[in-house]
Amino acid sequence: MTFTQGKASDTPFVPATRPFLAAAGEAGNAPRAILLGLPFDGTVWFRRGTWKGPDAVREMSDSLETYSPRLDRALDDRAEALFADLGNIWPDAQGPSGAGDFSEEVVARYLEKVESAAAGLFRSGALPFAIGGEHLVTLPLVRAAAAQFPGLTVMDFDAHTDLRDDMEGRRLSHATVMRRILEVIAPGDLHQFGIRSGTRAEFELARRGVGSFYETVGENPKNALPRLWGRPVYLTIDIDVLDPAYAPGTGSPEPGGCTPAELFEALYLVAEEHRRGKLRVVGVDVVEVHPDLDPTGITAIIAAKVVREALLGLA
Ligand SMILES: [Mn+2]
């Protein structure tokens, strides 16, 4: 697979009109991280629109500098870019308005396409960073990561448990994604932060059955991290972990969430442990940005900053 931006003819990627932060320079042959957009929200029935998330995050990345004062690193420190933005993997069934056939077979086929592309990225040794899309897109990424990295653990920042076994009969849904992930990794290897919404059954399962389960963020990632030492880590950030006051542009906002500062502190902490070799982050995603519900663009800007800080801290 070639990582040269805009030349994706032998891949399922369609180049983005405008790559993230103009991809901060020329991509080399072996960028340390790969950005990919997953413009999919085919299992959402209420207020669809997160499929527009990847390109909105790219567009709003224009408001950011390439330099992070906190990390004292810049995306364009080297002549060759730290990362390449490969563009989007589109659902075959989706038209330009977002409408399409999202039967369970079509959804499963899209997830297989993403998993196959992700497997190639994990094999390349680069750090894949995905932008959703609904949270279900995390499933194929975790499946591909687990195949490549035995003993994979998952850190999930989210407002919702996503532990239903099915949603209105569908086993593949944004509301079931963590339950499906528990079929891929050991339940004790799922660590959830900021969770404040779900059914009683989901909360009972989470409280007795997953590795860490915290209803807030705060200092909890710090408390949980020793349980991840020595392990490969997949990091998934549902933007609705943030309070809707900060990040209104998301499909299922849930009051009582954390501040952006708490989320960034958690990210810096994980990055520091990664750089010290305490654990190894092998993949990251940020999901559930809904541009139509984000009149000022702030939710997409926060997501873009998560992407930048994660690229600088982890790649
Ligand atoms: Mn959520």
C-alpha cells in the first residue's frame, strides 16, 4: 500500500477534498501515523449525520496551529510529514445525501471492508487514527488490531455503555459496539471512562464484568493505567464523553460529562506512558461528531485538537 496522499488507486480510500491540517507537509514513504475517515452512520435512526464528521473535522482543523505548546512538538517538525491522511472509506450503499440501504448485510460488508483496510495499516507498523462516523466503526478497527496484537486492551471514553446485546434486533449497532468488542477481547481488558448513560442491565454488566468502569473521567484514567502496563492499547474517544455544553455537535448528547481539559489531560497521560514504554498505543479513533448539530464548529475543533495532540503524543 502506498501512503502518498491523493494516490490511493490500489486502496479502498477516496482522498479527502481537504486533508487534515493540509496534512502538514509532504507525506513520506513511511509516515508514523495514518489518518483515515470513516463516514458511516448507517445504524443510526435518530438524527443521522455523523457520516459528515470526518470531513468536518478536517475542515475545522484549519483553526489549529501545527504546533502543540503542551507537547512542544509540531506536526511539521520533520521535512517528511509525521502522518499521511489517506482519505475516507465510503459505504458502497451511500449516496451523496447520505441516504442508502443499510440492511444488516450491507453494514456487515462495510465493516469487513474497513477491517481489511485496517489490517493492512496495522501490519505496516504505522499508527492508524480513524475519524468517524458512528461508534460502530470502532469494531472493525479493534478486530484488526486484536488480530495483530495479542492481549489487546481497549480504553473507551464515552457517555454511553454501548453494551446492549442488540438494538431493535440489530447486533451490529452504535449501541452494541462495546458488547461486540467483548467478543474480541477479554472482558477484563475493556476500560471505560465517563460512562453515564445506559440500561440497568448494561450498568450491571459493566460494573461486574469489565476491567475498569468509571462514570466520570477526572483522575480515573490515572488510577486505571497500571492495569494496562505492558499491554497493547486501542484508544477510542466518543466525543460525547464531553459535556454537551462543550461539545453539542453529537448525535446522542448526554448531560453531566467531562470538560475538554479533563479529556486532554487523560490523553497526555496515556501519551506519556506510551512514550515511556509502559504501554503501547496501537490505534486511536475519535467518533460521533455531528456537524449539522454543531453550529459554531466547536465540537469538530475539539475533535481536530484531539487528533493533533494524539498524533504528536503517540506517533
Ligand atoms: Mn456515546
